[in-house]
Amino acid sequence: MRSAAFRAIGALLLVAAPFLLLVVLPQNQALFWTANVLGRAIVFGIIALSLSFLATYGGFISLAQMMVAGSAGYAVAILVDGAVPTIVGGVPYALAMPIALVVATLMGLLVGAVAVRTRDIYLLMITLAVAMGVFRFVETNIAWFNGYEGIRNVVGPQLFGTDFRNPYVFYYVSLVVAALLYGGVLYLVRTPFGLVLQGIRDNDRRVAALGYSVKLHRIAAFGVAGFIAGAGGVLATIYNIGISPGTIGLGPTVNVLIMSVIGGLGHPAGAFIGSLIFTVFDTFAANIYDRDRFNTLIGLVFLVIVLVSPDGMVGLGTRLRSLLGARRAPQP
Amino acid sequence: MDLAATIVLNGLTLAALYFIVASGFSLIFGLMRVVNMAHGTLYLVAGYVGYRVFEPLYDADVWWAWYAGLAAGIVAAAVAGALLQWVLLSWMQGQELRQALVTIGVSIIVADQVLAIFGGTPRQFFAPDAIFGSTRVPFVGGYPTFRLVQIGIAIAVGIALWLVLNRTRLGMMIRAGVDDREMLGACGVNVPRVGIAVFALGAALCGLGGVIGSTAQPLALGQDGRFLLISLVVVIVGGMGSITGTAIGAILVGLAEQIGQAMFPTYSVILTFVIMVAVLALRPQGILGRA
């Protein structure tokens, strides 16, 4: 019961955050926090959620999720009106965004199919290789992806007469999308499909012996993760007003993993916790250590988490709570 | 004809470099079951440390400047590799995923520190006069001597590795460790020390590749990602832990890259990945990998 109350308070805090920030910070800083810290954390949290979903319920650590997100971003950038340069163009956002989600889902299915016969570190290697292959292809291909420069000026649709990139609009749209996807994941893992997936994680041979197709379930899980990553990719592309190969390079690919691991791979909520921590560090690295040495800082945080608490912040919290609970237990 | 021969020769020289770097990756994976995601970073470390030693000597016009740089690069990589295994990885033996994550963390930190210490300027070694210039090759014409030397070094590395693994005591221990670590320990072998030796050897190979690669083409940030990717693809295609497989993988990837770039420049990357996906579909353990 208490955890339900905590959750309700947390949800309320997230909804009220932009206004609470206005109370404690001057207006321009509050806007900055809303869009560039919280908004960004939610968007990248969605991409990290796709990895956390695969890792938590399937046991697959896929390094292709940023690339899958990027495929959705590129689909939008290639299709929509107003993007510079125009590759295809002429498609309204209302149509381009669903197409992008389909593209990302297909890309996820493709990654799943390529990696279907591998697991653990082999899967890690193969998904990374696929992701980097796509990255290098995108970087060298001018005709479709405008090569190294990428595609600019993807500003997002008008929503209720306001710019999509208005900090409040962007924040609440991202929050709603994230909440739907997060709830969707929690629902999905209780369906027969989700249960089979967890069975595969624990013992794929037994699941196969029960008559389920391990391969199809695995590929489908990557498809679901692709859809989630795609939603994050579309939002991230609008956040960045465009997309370039740099967005899906080795750095960002690893960053998604860092977020999920820092938050904790044992629970989908870890994705958002991790991405918030990551974003805060990214934004304020200048004040903590050195403006240009953000990577050293986040690398150290990541390393410490892996060494000390492999299940991340969520695991740390759980252990802390059980520790406190154990102490309180003798006196009911 | 001439063009085709040049492309093939280019592919083979590239394959030679890929083999040197990837053989270290494959060796470490073969015995330790560690996916060393910091492998590309070791390449950077070797290149930059080697260059630090090389530059003043080259300016002083000493003939052995390049060799000193080569030695420094190899030693730097070997020490870094041994430290990585000794300090961080040795006490989580068997937790493969966690070890891979640790090496990712290390690679982020080290690559960033390399940038901080050595700056982002691209560097390139100048090969000593003895292996500089061009050599006449049948069907091809004049060809950079250093690239031919590269093939020679790769072949030497391959033979040396085969001899070490099949004809020495260390090799015997390594092969035994691949099959059964615990039994090897029970036989009185100091398995952790063998592990450090393997890591140092694998990293040294990467360091050798780092200096040679930075002589043939500029050394810059971003090369770490490139060579990590190359190592991954080469061992995925060739088979994990097999030296011959690594050689086959390197030749396939090197040739595919050059032929692809000659025939359909902006789509060349796809060819490499078609090979990888095809191998994965037919033989998930790689061409010569053990199931």
C-alpha cells in the first residue's frame, strides 16, 4: 500500500514538475530544466526503456537500440515537410510519425532476427556490430541520409496551435508517451507473451519443450523494443531539430547502455532513473569536474555502479529498503 | 586486370592490419571469455604513447625512431591490458556480461583521457627509410613498400601465435584453460597469472596493430570505435578464439571493404554486413568457431 502511495506521489510530482520548478527557480532556469533536463531525460529514458525491457524480461543486452531509435528519427527527417535538405519530403507529421514507428519496429525485428541464435556477450557483440554498421552506412550515404551532415530543421508538428518544441508542450507530450509505453511494458509482461518471454530468459529449452517457438518470441520482443525505441527516436529528433549520424554513433549507443545500467537493468523504471542521472551529470559536468571531461565523469559513475551494484540504482534502493525493513522487523 | 590486382592487394594489406588487431581480441576472448570492449581503446593508447616516443626521436633524425615508437606502443598496450585484467576483471571471472560492461566503462574513461592528454590532432608515424617508398609488384606496378611489410608482419604474427599456442608451455596452459579452467588450476598452474599473460599478449598484438595502422593511415579519435567494430566483425565471421578463423575473417572483411569501395562506394559497408549476417545465419559460431 505504501509503495502505491509513493507511486502516486511520484506521478503527481512529474506532472507538476514544470510548475514546481517555476516556484523554486527563476523563469528562464525553470524553462531550461523543463525542456533540457527533464524533457530530455524522459526522451532518452524512452530509448533506454527499450533496452531495459529487453534486458529485464528477455535477458538480452542489445546495443542496437540507439540505432533503432535513429532509424525512426531518420524516417521522420526523410519524409516530413520542411526538413533541410529535402530527401523525400511532402509528408505531414501526422503520417510521417506512424511510418517512423513502423520503420523502427521493422528495424527492431531485423536486429532480433540477425541475433536470434546468439545470447549474452555474443548478442552484445552482434547487436553492436549491426548498429555500427548502420552508423557507418548512414554516414557515408549521401543520397538517402545526407551523409555526415545529416538532416536539419525537423521542428515537429503544431499542436493545439503551439509549437511542438514549446518546453511545456514537449515535456507533457514526452511524459504522456513515456507513461503509456512504461504502462504498456508492465502490462505486456503479464500477458502470455510476456510470460513466455520471461520463461525464455530463465530457461529457453524448457519453453521450447512446452511447444512455444523461442525464436519467434525473441524476434517479437525485439520488435516491441524497436517500437519503444522508435517513439523515443522521433521525440529525440524533434528535440535536436534534426538528426545526423553522430546521434547513432558509438558514443550515443553506449550512452543508452550507461543509462540503463546506472538506473538498473532489473526493472524498466531504471531506464528513466538512469537517464535522469545521466542528463543531470551531462548538464552540470562543467560545475563538477571539467566541461570537456564529461565522459571521464560518467564513465567513472558507470564503472562504480557496475563494480558495486550491478543492478544499478533500483537494486541499490531495493537493498537499502530490505536493510531498513530487516532492522524494523523485530518490532512490529 | 591491373585495377583488379590493386584492389585485391589493397584488400589483403588491410586484412593484414585487421588480422593483427583482431587476433589479440580473439586470443583474449578464446581463453578468458572476456569481450574486451576496450580493445579499440588499446589501439589508441598504443598509437598515442608510441607517437610521444617517436616524435622527438624523429625530429632528432635517429634511424630507430620508428622502432622505438613501435616498442613503446606495444609495451604501453600490454601494460594497460595486463592492468585491466589484474585490477578489474580478475575478481569477476565468469561474469561475462559484467566484464564486458567494465571494459566499456574503462574504454570511455581512457578514450576521454587520451583526448585530454594528447589532444585531438590526428597523428601519423613515418616509416623508417628501409621500409618506406615503393616496390614494383607484378600486375600492380609501384606499390607502397610499407603495406607489403604489413602483410609480412601479419604472417609472422600468425606463425608466431601458432607456435606459441601449439609448441610452448604457455600455449599448452592456454589451450588447457580454454577447455577446463578448474582442472588447469588443480594441476598446479597459476591460472590468474596465465590470464594476465594472455591479456598482456592480446593487448600487445593490438598495440602492434596500433602503431602499424597509424603508420599506414592517420591516428585520430574515432579509430578506437572503428577497430573495435573491425575486431568484432572479424571474430564473429571467423569464429571466436580461432587464430586461423581470425585470419579468414580478416581476409574476407578486408577484401569486402576494398571491393565494395571500388564497385559501389557509398554502399560498401553493406557488403561487410551481408557477409556477417550470412555467416551468422548459417554458422552462428563463425566459420571456424567451435560450437
